[in-house]
Amino acid sequence: MFDWMLPEKHAIAILKKDHDTVKALFDDFEKAEKRPAKEKIIDQAVTALKIHAILEEEIFYPSVRAHVGSKVMNEADEEHHVAKVLIAELDAGANSDHRDAKFTVLAESVRHHIREEENDMLPKAKGLDMDFEALGQRMLERKRQLLKDGIPSDAEHTMVAGANGRGDSPAKAAGDRKTAQIGKPHKKSLRPGTEDPRRPLEEKIMATSSSSKGKRKVHKV
């Protein structure tokens, strides 16, 4: 069992505190019923996750990657990518029937990522002979800078913005197309020479009469 009794400014203790914060927000979201409360939680969680990802990717991951091993670290990189795509889609989208579902999937993905880190990566990293409190101080300084100056955009936000909604939830997009088609008349293709059953009766009679006159033989007197 990993011992989490670490100094407050220890890099691993800082990450663990972030993990506990976002997990509590995920739990709060599941209990929330009204839209404003849900939106507030989504905003808080998304901001916390963006900052946490930057601290890990810029400072913590490079410091422990060689010791922990490429397999574990590469999986963590990919899990970050998946989470950041969902975050970018949440940032891009207004309220919709898929918004809650998207945040729920994000929560499930992040919870899995946290388990992987706390059960594997962080225990391995703790074995490194390095000054984790100095590393933690760098992380806290970067966090203060992000909170003051703002969080920069990332590749996932650029990708989602470029897709202009086309890559967001294929099932939802299909549903939107189906809804848009409701009420539109269905045009049935007819074989050459086949009458359209929807053609008005008077129009059919006039067409038949005109055709008969055109084909009538003229007898000489």
C-alpha cells in the first residue's frame, strides 16, 4: 500500500491533492440536478484538469519518465489526449442533450487515469532519488502563473475548433440529421413512363385528353 503521508509541497502530494479535488467535483456533478449547478461544476472541473495536465506534462512527467518507463508514461500521454479532446468539446459546445453525457465520460476517463497513476506511476516515481519538494515548488509556481495569466490553448482545442462540430459525437450528429429530415417530403423515383400516384386527377384527365387529340386521324373528304 502506497504511503500518501508526504510533505505538503512534495510533488506527488500536490498531484494527489488535485486528484482528490476533481474526484469530489465528479461526485458533486452526479448529485446535481439543476443546470446552473451542473455548469458551475463542469467549469471548475475543466479548469482544474487543464492546469493539472499542464503541470504533469511540462514538469512532472519529464522528470520521472526515464525511471517509470515508456510504457506507463506513453499510456498516460494518450489518456491525457483523450481527456483534452473531451474538454475541448465541452469548451466549444453550449448546453445540449449530450453535454452531461460528455462530462460523465470525461469523469470516467479521468477516474481511470487517476487509478493508473496512483497504483503504478506515482509509487514507481517516488523511488527516484530526487528533490520532490523542489519539483513541487516549480509546479506550484507554474500553477500560480496559469491562474494569473490564463491557460494557453492546446492542440486538442485547435483540432476541435477546426472540425467545427463535425467530429463531435457521431451518434448525436446522426440524430440531428434524422431530426432535420422529419417533415420533408420523400421523393420517390419513378420508372420512365410510370404515373406519379400523387398527381392531381384533373391534371391526369387533361393530359389524357390532350394526348388523344394529338393522335386523332384526319380523314379527307
